[in-house]
Amino acid sequence: MKISINKNTLESAIVLTNSYVDKKDSSNIASHLLFEVVEDKLIIRASDYEIGINYKIKKIKVESAGFATANAKSILDIIKSLNNEDVVLETIENFLFIRQKGTKYKLPMFNYEDFPNFPSTEGKDKFDIDSSDLSRSLKKILPAVDTNNPKYSLNGALLDIKTTHISFVGTDTKRLAIFTLNKTNEKEFNLCIPKKAILEMQKIFFEKIEIYYDENILIAKNDNFEFFTKLINDKFPDYERVIPKNITKEFIFKTEEFMDALKKINVITEKMKLNFHKDKLVFEGISLDNMEAKTELEMELDIDEEFNLCIKNKFITDFLNSIESETFKLSINEPHMAFLVSSEELQTVIMPVIL
């Protein structure tokens, strides 16, 4: 294998594919990138067995086709250090040589035949959804998706596909976010996508793609890349039971105004007490070292008696950062019970905290 390629083009591709490798064990071939030169293009493959990508680069000069592997971190550090000029990659025996004018690097290779196989779309169902809609919907609920939860399904987002809509659901047990995408579907099914995969999908799911799936794997592909992730098979909790049904109080707040007040409290503490008065809304926070913050918004609130909510600031902030509307709704039953914030297709159920 021998090619010449633009340094910036190669660096961008290696930065992208580095997210898919095994970073814990450098002796594992999954810690390497696989380079394959076919005709006039370079395909860079990365996989840690749970998630993977084939990324294609077409603007290269090919002297000879073939395969190479290289430790992902090592080759990224090397390419970053080079000047903004063409780079030559060449395999000689069991080594990959990287050259640019008077600079040369030599990296040991693993056997490319041991590299993880990429799953096939054969026999899999097709999921008809616009890639930008999928990426945007997942991004809305991503902050609520947990990490390292013993309940494995909570480490991913549920796509609950109905014939009239898709519910995108994420929870960390302290809050539950649901985004509803109005879209007709031929059949009903559900998928649970790991959080790591969702993060990578945000970087590449902006082009037109075809999506295939079965009970274990989701594959997305187009002319520029092929992506796969294993799906979570653990049963997702019945999220609809968590949504408050008996709402006794509803309030409409201005998004920007509420966020501005929240930021003032967040300077000293991550939790706050939200005090509801008939003529104002008071934000109050006390830090562990007895620093205090208080700010208020003058407004008429339709309440019979004053009450308060104790809230983790981040939960509200994440919600407000995920909406585009100028106002949002806060719905409550009892102050000590879960309450609901909502705006258009996004709603988040939040558990109060103890200060």
C-alpha cells in the first residue's frame, strides 16, 4: 500500500475515527485503525466491537492498493505534528511508514485480517427516518441519558416507534426526558441506542443515510461512511407511568428570563429552592460553605397559597438549553412529587431534591 493524501483531510478523518477504538488495551487490535486502499479511495475503519465506522476518503493519490493498521493514538499524534502539506503512507513488510519531506515515522502493524468484521445489512429491516431528524431528536434527550447505571437499559436512549409518532426517551432515574417526533411509521417497534453511539451519531448524521436494524445491531450508511452500533437488549422501564397525570397547577414562564435568574443562583450552588408567591417567583440558593444567592422575578402567579420546589439546577438548565421556544410550561401536582417542564414536543419529568 502506498498513497499520498492531504494532511488536514487525513487528520480530520483520524480524529473522527479515534472515538471508536479501544483505548484501554494497546495490545488489542481494536486499539488500531485499519487503512484499506481500494481503487481511488482510502477507507479508515475503527471498532471496539460495540461500535464502529468505515470512513471513506476519495481525494487521494494511489500508487498501490493494500492494507495497513496503526495504533490510533500514535498515528493521530504524528499526523497532528506534521505541516499542512501532503503526507505519504506506505507499508513495507510489517511496518507503516509515514513521510513528509524530510520527516519519517515507522510504526509496527498488526495483522489486518484480525481486525473486527463490520456487520452486514443483509437480512435486516430498514428504518425510514431522516438523519437530521434522528440526530436532532436524540440530542434533545441526551442530557438525561445515564452512564454506568447498573440497569443497563438506562445507559441508552429508547426509540419507541409507533405508527403515528416516535417517542425518544432518556432517564437517569432523577429525571425523564421525552421528545415526540410526529412521523408516520409502517410498524411499531423499539430500539435502545447506547449513549456513546448517540454522541458519535451527532458528528456524522447530517447527510442523507440509509438505516438498517435488527434486535442486536443498528447500521447507517451512505457514500461517505458506514456506521454501526450494538443495541441495548435490556428492557427499558415503562416511562409512561412516570409522567404526572393529575396536574393541579400550571405556570408559563419566559425561557430567557428564567434562565438568566437560574444562572445567578448557579454561581454559588448546584441546587436551589424555587419559592412561589402570588406576586413573584423567588430563586434561592445556599452553598455548603454558607454562601447565599437570591434573585426574584416579579409576576402574577395564580396560586391559593405559597409553596416551594427544591430543584437540581442542571436538570432545568439542560431542559432550557434543549428548547427553542420563548416560553415553557411548568406543571405540578404536589411540591414533594415529581413535576413536569415542557415546551412543544419536549417534556422532562423532574424529581425534587433535598436541600
